Amino acid sequence: MLAAKQFVNYKYNQYVLEHYNNGDYSLNENLLLSLNIFETYIAHYNNGNILYKNMQFEAALEEYQKALYCWDLDHNNDNECAVRINMALCKIGLLDEEFSSPEHIEESLELLYDARDILLDEDCATDNDDGHNKRAQKLKNEIDEMIEQLEELQEQQNQEAEKLQEKLCVRPTSETLFCDFYKND
């Protein structure tokens, strides 16, 4: 019975992957979960992928978090990094199109730091460039470059704002001077 259930899980996962690879991201998520009762992290991971491809990044993040939770219950190996990479990509997907504009830089930096932290968990990537997953390390390094560029841009904008404030000064005009004089009469 158990072997039959696992065979059905395997076949259904293959079916999901085939549709996924062909660009069909509309499979029934509930069926995917119900058929993967022994390895529910796979269902949550696949659901996250479907949602990600449909650009539903918040919902995909939730599925990936569920996948990590289920993964922690049953496993202890490197496949967790694949989930973390997708979580980080969801955070990047949440960036506004104008992510480097002055009004969006703070929010963008917050999302990028969150993505970076996700990859640093469990040493999928490290600050020493020796994470145990090459893809996670590469993505973390790319995120670091984006953070550095945004922080430089933010610093330039702050300096320009300071210069603008320095240039702004109130100079008395003749109206200001005469206004007080005539007011006292």
C-alpha cells in the first residue's frame, strides 16, 4: 500500500513538472498537497514555484516557508537551499519597478537585506564566499552588489539634498524690510 502511494506521488509530481516545464502553472494545488502526504515539503515547494511563475510572490513566499517547516521535520540536507534561493528570488520579485528611485530605496534595501538573510541561514551562502550551495552563494553576491549600488545611490541623494538645503537661505527683500517699518506707523 505504501509503495503504491509513493508511486502515485512520484507519477503525479512528474505530471506537475511536465506541465510546469511547458508553462502551465494552473494545476490544482489542493490535489498536489493531498497526494504528497509523505513528503509535504515537495507539494509546498511546487506550489511555491507555481505561484512564483504567476508572479504571486507573497503567496509563493508563504508556500516556501511551509516547505521549509515540513523539510525541518523530516530532513537535514542541502535541498533546503533550493527553497531558500526561491524565497530570496520572491523577495527580489517584490521590488518595485522603480526600486532605485528616492522614494523606494529604503523599501528596496529592506527587501534585499531580507533576501540576503534568507540565503545566509543554514550557510547556504556566507559572507566568506564559502557557502555550501554555489547557486545560493552567487545569488547572495549579486544581492550584495545591488545593495552596495543602492546604498551608494542613497548616499549621493542624501548629499545632494544637503547641498540643496545649504543653498536655500532667506534673504530679506525690500518688501520684508519695509513691511515692518510701515506696520509700526
